[in-house]
Amino acid sequence: MASTPTQAPFKFMEGGGELGALIRSYNWASTSIGTPDQWPQSLRTTLSIVLNSRFPMFLWWGKDLIQFYNDAYRPSLGKEGKHPLAVGQKGEECWPEIWHIIKPQIDQVWAGGSTWNEDLLVPIHRNGELEDVYWTFSYSPVKDETGKVGGILVVCHETTERRKAGMQIEIAESRYRQLIESLPVAIFTIDANGFINLYNKAATELWGREPHIGKDKWNGAHKIFLTDGTPIAHENGPMAKALHENREISLEMLIQQPDGKMKHVIAHPEPMHDHEGNVTGAMNVLIDITGLKEAEHALRASEELLEKRVNERTAEIKSANFNLQRTNAELEQFAYITSHDLQEPLRKIRTFTEMLEASLGSISSKSKGYLDKITASSTRMRKLIKDVLHYSRLITPDQLFTRVDLHAVIWQVIDDFELTIREKNVKINVEQLPVIEANPLQINQLFSNLLGNALKFNTSKAPEITISATLLDAGNQSLPEGLNPSLSYYLLEFKDNGIGFDQQYAEQIFTIFQRLHTKQEYAGTGIGLALCKKIVLNHHGSITAHSENGEGAVFRIILPVKQLQL
């Protein structure tokens, strides 16, 4: 309905921002409550409170539930929807999609009561569609001058985002609990006071009974001992240390179940933190090694019998060694004869043949043919001797190395990380990589660890990783100690613009279980770069790292083009 300015200004309608101006200009004569000069003092007072409140408020007045609201309530109506038509509109006409929800509560207030709802789902039309909206609100009666209910004051707060965030947390917690429950090792968590608040089935089997959430401390169901039998009290146990010292603990110990059975376990508790880094509790992973220890005990029990059998075999081995040594001596003699004694007569035959041919001068073609046959036969005999010598020394090892296309391998690894690369919007630059002799599985693992490391430790707004290769010619290179200068090598570089590290830790990062960051900062176990170094050493190469804090990192890997055949 077209609005016309209210004829005379009223003090109770002053202020109120956008909604105050809209209410002052509205044609109230077209509504059942009439013009503002006809409004009762109760409506005027309540409307003044609504307009000047910074908390979201909504007011229905009269049996038609004519509507008012303030600027604080305005955002809940969305960009496209009920505003500004809701001002002066009848309640039932404005809210048809939720009338079945709010009408019973409105009736309750007309009867003199009030209502309260927390995080109630009340879907409304806004922004061009029906949206799921959560509200915390109260309906309160506003009495007029006769003492009867003249209107309904709605004090409300939209909690949609908080509720959705809460549901996401609930889903995450549910998945977390499902994950813990599905793991085959015993896992439980405690709060800052040491009381159990989460455990899985494997933990109950290890304890021997179900713990009581919030009542049992982690060792309340059993007694625990060091491996030498010394009892461990809760106050100085590994979980207490993890909590109080804020560090990971690893300990081998014994657990006595309620029925008296002993379990041999490795306990690995570590503190848990909130978003501010405060210790909120601890998680313990218990690995049951009882069966392993029993097998170890059985093995020790059989050592005496094994030693006896070993002694019996020692005499047989000595005899076999004597025969082997004799055989080796014969082989060495054969190799010497083959390489020296048999080749010496051949050299003389060839020498005297050449001398004979030179001394005869011009000879018949028939005689020349005889000499050529002697030379050819001696050459063939020399080759046969060399072949026999090679055969005697031949060893056939497992074929560990083959030709590997590094370019194909890196793109396969990049494809494996496709989701992470897309999620972090990482730019990958790959120059042409060569083909070398290598173990394909180990090279795949090497590239996967290096690329995964570059992705994980990169928080740049425009992350970028460059992978390149440069040929290092044999004899014209400065190689790290231990590499063969007679071989050709390729220098591979993995360069990123991530968080980097202090160069003083360049050697430490390749040590197993050595970490420069906590688990809370960057997930992981501390083995990846140690594996990289092992793989590179298996390929008779070298790996180094170069970086500065905040300046990214470069990993340089030197690998031979061909493996040295030993």
C-alpha cells in the first residue's frame, strides 16, 4: 500500500534509523490501528523502546497483529523478501510459511502467557527462497491501558550460523569417535584432571572392563607396573607427565587387569590443546605386545636347545669350510691359469706367427692362408679363454635397477596429489626430467615425499613449486663427498615458496623422527625426509636442503645416470 507521511510528528517516533523514518512516513490510517494520534500510550511507549533498541525486536499490535520492527531486526529479513512491506502488514499475511509454527505461541500470549524458544528452526522466505533459519526468541504480552493484552513484543536473535557451526562440530566429533572406535589399537582420552572422557573397544579389552566416563581415572580399573615390577601411581604415571610437562611420553609397562591377567604394553600419551595452546587433556595410544613378549620368552627358552644344535652343526660347517676353501683355491688356480698361463702361449704363437710372416717375405697365397688360419685360431682361442674366465667370475644378483622415466614418475605423483594441489591452488612448474637407471618404486616414494613436504609446509597466498633437472658431466663437476667423479649425474631440484626453515637445521631434517614443528601445527610423523635420504643413498647419490625462514626451501638431489656395475 502506498504510504503518506504522518501529518504531525510524535516524540515517541523519533530516532530509530531506517525503520524509524519508514514508520514515520507510513500511512497508518489504512490499518486497523488508525493514525498515531489515536494510538494508546502503551503502544507508543513500546514502539519507542523497539525503535531505539540495538537488540533485534519485533512488535505485533491489535487483533490483526499489525507489525513494527527496528533496524537491528532488519538484517534477518534478508536482501530480497518481506522488507519493507512487512511494516504495517498483518502478521498472518506476512508469515504464511511459518504461521503453523508461531500461531499457537501467539495464542498463548493473547491468553496472558509468554514463550521462550532456543535455536528453534523457523524457515522463512528471504533472499528469493525459503531458507532454514534458527532463532532464539521470546514472545511477551504488552498490556494496554485497560489491563488487557494489546500486543506482542518479540525479542529475538538469529542463531543460524552458530547452529550450523555447532552441527558441523557435532558431525566432526561423531566422525572422530567413529574413527577412534574403528582403530585396532587401544586409544582413550582424559580431561585435564585425569578422568576418562573417550575410549574405544580395544581399550576396554585391554583394561578388562568398561571404564566409567568422567569418574574413572585411566589406571582406576587396574594396576600398572614398570617392566621391572615397580608399581606406577597415577600421580607419576606417563599420562600425568604428558599433562603436567606438556610433552609426549613413551613407556613400556605392565597392566594388571581386574582378573589378575598381565598385559605387556607400550604406552604413548601426548597432550591435547585448545586453539590457544592450553593443555585440555591427553590422548593415550596403548599397543598390546603381550603376544610378542610371550613369543620372545619362548624363543629364549629354546635358545639352549638351539645352541646345542648349532654346536652339532659347527663341526659339519668346519668340514664344509675346509672343502670350500680347497675348492676356492682350485678356482683361484684355474683363474690364474686362465688369465696368465693359458694366455702366455697364445701371445707367443701370435708373436712368432707375425715374425715368421715377416721373415718369409713374399710367400704363396696358400702359405699366406695357412698363416692367416693360425692367427685367426689364436684370436678365437684368446676370446674363448676370456669368456671362460668371465664365466668363472659371473654372479647373477637380483635386478634392482632398471630404466626409469623420471618425467613420467613426477606427473604420476602430481596426479596423486591432485586434490591437495587444487584445494591450495598450487602452481606446479615441471621442466623436462631425464631417464636414468633406478628402482622405480623407490623413486616414486622419493618424489611423493618431496612433493608432499612442499605442499604441506606452504601457507603462501600464491603457492608455487618448481621441479627441474640439470646434467652434470663426468669429470667437469664438483660432487659431494662419496660420489664417483667418473660417472655422469643429474641434479634434480625441488623448489618451493613455503615457510622454509633455519639453515642450521639442514642436516637435522633428514634424521628419523626429528621434527621442526609440533603435531598441532603440521600433521605428520617425522619419517618422510629420512626415507628420502635412504632412497637417495640406495641409488649411490646425495641429497641436501637449503632454506631460510619464510623464504621457501630447495631440495637438491644428485643421482647417477647409470648405476655403477660392480
